[in-house]
Amino acid sequence: GTPRIPMWTGDLILKAIGGAGLRAADTNMFGKGSSDPYLKATLTTNNETLKWKTKTIKKTLAPTWNEQHTFSISSASVPALLVEVYDQDLKADDFLGESAVAMPAQEGEVQHKLVL
């Protein structure tokens, strides 16, 4: 068959600003809970899967990351973006939530407030 011409080409800039009201996945000896959250983004196109992770913010339920990452896209189909938040632990990280992000139909800046 004939190759499909990429319809989604260019850069997607993802900015992880912060979070609020996260679930406490860790409990200290006084019963007070917190988490060590980080955000993981997975961008899936018709031909590749790209991943990015923020730094971990220790002992908080309201992290401020203020980080950004640029994904370079060349895809024949609409990319899918999944954002997940985890609590970092020594053994296995705890899942705190996820949200799928709808890709914009046109160029420009789009802000999403994700509810996990």
C-alpha cells in the first residue's frame, strides 16, 4: 500500500505545573500522610511511544513541578497523551491517578486542568 502522509507533525510542548489534593500514599509514625509525587507522560503515535517524567517532590500532597518537555511528533493518526501521577517509594511506586488529554484540533496553546 501507499504510505500514509503524516498529518500530525511538529512539537508538542508539555508543561507540568503542579498538583493539589493528591492522595496520601505514605503514613509516618504519627499517622500523618503524605506522598512523594512525580508525573509521568506517555505520548503514543501510530509509530512510536514517547515517555517523560518530572522530578519527584518529597513529602507533599500539593507538588509544584514547573517543568516542561518537548515531544517531536510525526504521526499519521491523532496522538494519544496519557498523564499519570505516582508516589515514589523504595520498592514499588504507588499509583495516584491518571488522565487522558484530548489533543487540540489546531495549533496553539491549550491548557488542561486534569482531574485524577
